[in-house]
Amino acid sequence: MGRGRAKAKQIKVARKLKYYSPDTDLNRLQQELGSESQASGSSDPYDNEPDYSDYADKYNVDDDNEEDDYTQRES
């Protein structure tokens, strides 16, 4: 017993967080985001990754052949 008051308070806080929308200064937000992207340099995190396309071509295996071998052994 006694959980009703605590639960009601949790619901009240949850609703306040869900429906409360503070006034957002969009100009200030744009300045912060703009200055951050210039400081970080490249925006693509995968620019420093090596090129694996050569390996993909080299090790690309056609799996249809394995399926044909299995059906030949089965019969």
C-alpha cells in the first residue's frame, strides 16, 4: 500500500516531460551545429576506412555451385 501517491507523481513527471516543449532558440542551435561541423573536418566517419572492393571481387564465391553438388550426392 501507499504506492498510489508515488505512482501518481511519476505519471505527473512523465507527462510533464513528454508534453513540455521549451522555447528553442533555433538561431543559436544553428550556430552551435555549424561551428561544430567545421571544427570536426570531414563529416563522413567512413572516409578513413580502407577500400575493400578488391577483396570483394577476389573472394566473391557463387554459392549456386554448392547447391548443385549437394543435389547430385543426394540422388
